[in-house]
Amino acid sequence: MTGGRWAALLTAGTLLVLAVAANTASAWHPPTTEAEARRRASNDADHRAALLIVPRGARQVARLPGRLGLGKPVVPTSNRWIDIASRWRSNWPMPKLIAYFRAHRPQGARVKDDGALIYRGRPIEHDLEVSWNQYEWWASDRYATIRIVPDGSGTAFRFDTVASWRRPEPSADIVPTTNFLKIELRRGEPTKTVQVAEITDRATIAAVAETINSVPFYGPHTRPTCPENYEGDLWLTFRDAPKGKEVASVRQELPACSFSLEPEVEHKLSHPRFGGQALVEAVEPLLPAPEPVSSRSSRSSG
């Protein structure tokens, strides 16, 4: 069968699978400009700041006395950094306030106790770190800090929500069409087998790349659904020539699950995708019959 015919079948055969994946996808996509990345980080910091659950009777203030040592923000790790701070005073003693924050976590967050700073045998500051269990590929930091200090007979505390972002590289998320594609499908159940194909027809390679680029991104709020154990994996390596430099690689763990499609383009930061079953079904017709794994060389030697 000609390469063009394979490409046509490949494209037609994945349309239904892609439609199903698109219907179940979140609307999330990686930012394409730095302005968009910054806007998302700022909105996210605002959202997290609103999640703070303060104790009854705590009063928000514009500033705190310098003697309390809460005037400085969290130390930034880059110049793409947002810190939203709020300052509070409470009549509660430190132990009661610390216990309150441990018990009243912001929605979807977990609280890590970083312990107390001791001076002359007395705690002068107690720090808690609040983090959210979600994926944020364009933000190296998404967390909050609560710093609590004694203030007379009560306490003062500062709540900082932190967000940073990376400069987007849209090309990192697009698998290109090349002149050579190696496909390797390995399965471990019920027996270890391997299937390997080397494709040089550009139309077929373009159709495979389009399948990858069309499946949804795994976003911060996509529900993870993955098995405890994987039964194999699919590797695709894109090159301009059989012995040329690797332009892109794609890994899909089997069985396909929520964020197990992992593209890497020119060693840039790329985002996991889901709906990878579409890719598995697209390339299976291009592969020869399975062979025992011992009769084929490993991927590392290819």
C-alpha cells in the first residue's frame, strides 16, 4: 500500500477517537505569549489569595510594625514573579493560630509545617507553606506562605501567594513533520513483544505528527486516570535522516491514560497530553507483526 494511502487511512481512522478526546478535554492550553503567561499567573495568585481561611476576629491591616519582621516578601527566584501579600492581626496566641491553620486548609491545598524560628529559647516566627496538588508547567512556583509572629498578647501573620511563569515557546508543543520516523511498540503482557517500523513517507509522518498535535493538553484541572501498573510503551522518534539528529521524540505509556502522552521537541519544555489512545490506534496499522522482545535490539541501541 502506498504512503499516501496509509496517510489517508491514518487520518480517517483517528477522527472519531480525536473527537471523543476533544469532547472530554478541559479548555486548558499552554500560553502562547509571555503576556498571557503573566496574566494567568496573576489570576491564579489572586484566586489562591481568596482561599485563605482566617480565624474569627482576625483583622486585615495595611501594614504591620517593622519590629515584627513581616515587611519583606518571599524571596523571588526569577524576575517573572508575582507575590500578593495580605497582613493580619489576631488576639489568638501563636499555638492556637498555628493549630487553626493546620486544621483549616485552603480548598484543594495541603499545609506543610516548616517549623519555628527560636531565639533565646522562645519562638519568634513560625512558618507554614501551602501548596496545591496540580500541574503548572508554565509556572515554576504556585504556593503560599503563612508567617506567624507574636504580637503582644496576640499574634500577627502575613499571607503571601506566589506565582511565577516561564517564557512560552509555542514551537515546543508542536511535533514537526520530518523525513524519517521510527516507531517502536513494546508490550510486556501477556508476553514481551516488540514491533518496529521505520517510515520515510512524509505524508504518513505528517499524519502521525498531526495526530499527536491534535490530542488535548493535560491541563491543571484535568482529572488523572491512570493504572497502577503499565503494560508497555510506544516510542516515536522523528529525525530528518535515519542517522540524523533527533528532532522530536514522543512516548506513550500503555495502556494510554490521562497524561501519559509525553512529547519532547528539540529538548524544550513540552506539555503532556491525554487522549493518547488515538496515537496508539493510528500507528498500529503501520507496524509489522509482534516479535519476541529477545529477537530485537533495544530502543537504546537504535
